[in-house]
Amino acid sequence: MCYSATMKMMKAFLLVILAYMLAGAAAVGTGLWFHAGQPIVIVALADLAATIVVFIFSVLTNNSSIYDPYWSVAPVPIALFWLLQPGSNGFANPRHVLIFALLCLWAIRLTTNWAIRWRGLSHEDWRYADIRKQTGSFYWPASFVGIHLLPTLLVFLGSLALWPILSDRNSQLTWLDGVAALVVLTAVTIEGTADVQMQRFRRQPAPAEQVIPPGLWSFTRHPNYFGEVLFWWGLYLFVPLAYPHFWWVIIGPVAILLLFLGASIPLMEHHLLAGHPTYAEYQKRVSRFIPWMPR
């Protein structure tokens, strides 16, 4: 039974790897087809092509969770594309190396966390299951727009902060880069610590009267979400002083902040309230988003 389950998971992971390899090939093909276009437009079209391929695999497997790792995987090839622009000197630039290394650190940690927690093709995220119930026969159009296309758009907007930095050979390290790097490292540390603490908390039987989980979860009800938002704002901090005319790339972290505050957190809170009787007390005592001392 254990051997059978292991083989089943291996096949599921191989299928996901195949999906993302084909998505990458579609993105490269799209980029080559539109090679004469404006770089931001090329990335947008390639991003869309890759998303469509992953969506096709979601339909074929009847599981939208195939898309879940896209959020942390996509920014890395996008950054590589910026680094390959004619005006960039790529990895010969220390600033480029710093930013790309921080991006890869975040991507590896988040993708690894997904791989550890993923339960295979027989399981679908509860949020997607709720959407499936609500939309009925219109589930797949809703899935394409809400579960696949919208997150792709948000990650694309967040990755725009990398464009002016990584495509410029004159990009120089400044004092603000140290601040930005510290913010990014803090964000990744918060996310990683929060995930480990929650996994440990779930494995151990907690006293019936325990309302507040230990660690970071005692200071904010959603430290993993706070860390994720902080990461995208950290990337943006590499831009303002060096490229003030690219002020508009702030749309990325703002959009991601609004996503978590307006959609992700309310959905999660509603779900937890329905399944955990003590969560209402937890809400009263612990900050919703920004870490703060518990009441």
C-alpha cells in the first residue's frame, strides 16, 4: 500500500513537471515568435501562453491545483529574460546577482513548501472545491479566469519591478539595496518560519483550551501572507531611488497587497471560522495581518 501510494505520487509529480516543461516551451516559442516586440509585451504574451498550457493540464487532470506552483516558478524565467536583454550585462553586474539570488531563494523555498504539502492529483485546494460547487458547469471558465489568469497577472505585475533593474547594465549597488535585500530576506524568513511552526503545531495534539498557536502565529493570524506581501514590496524597494521614472511599477506590490487583504484573508478566515470553534476567540486576540502583540 505504501509502495503504491509512493508510485502514485511520483507519477503525479512527473505529470506536473511535464506540464511546466511544456509551459516553458510554449513561453519560449511565444517569445521567439514575437521577438521584435517590446520586452514587457513579449513577457506578458509568453506568460499567457504558459498559463494556457498549465490550464490545459488542469482540465485534463480535473484538478486546478496543477497551477499552484506557478506563482513561485514564473518569476525566475521572467527575471532571466530581463537579464538577457541587449542593454543588460547579466550576471557580470553585482546588483543583478544579488537580486536574482534573492528571487531564487524565495522561489525555491515557496516551491519546496508546495511540494512537501501537495497530496497529489486526488486532492484539490478547498478554495477551488468551493468555486466548483458555486459555479457548477461554468467551473472551468471560472477556473481559467480566477484561479489561473488572475494570479498570473498579479505575478507579472509584481515582476515588473525587476524590469528596469535587471535590463540595465548601469545598475549600481546603493544603500537602499541593502535595505531592500534585508526586507526580502526578512520576508522569506517569516514565510519559512511560519510554515514550519504551523506544520509542527498541526502534528502535535494541542490542549483544548489553547486558542493561540505558538511562534509568529501569536502576533499575526496570517504571518505567511504578511511575509509574501512583504517580499514583493522588498523587490519594489530596489527601484525608487535608481529609477524614479519607473514609479508605476508600484502597481505590482499594491495589487498583491489588495489581493491578500481583499480576497485571500477573508476567504481563509471564513473557512477557519466554519471549521474551528476557537477561531473566533483567536480573532479577538491576535492581529489580522500586521504583526503585533496579542491582546
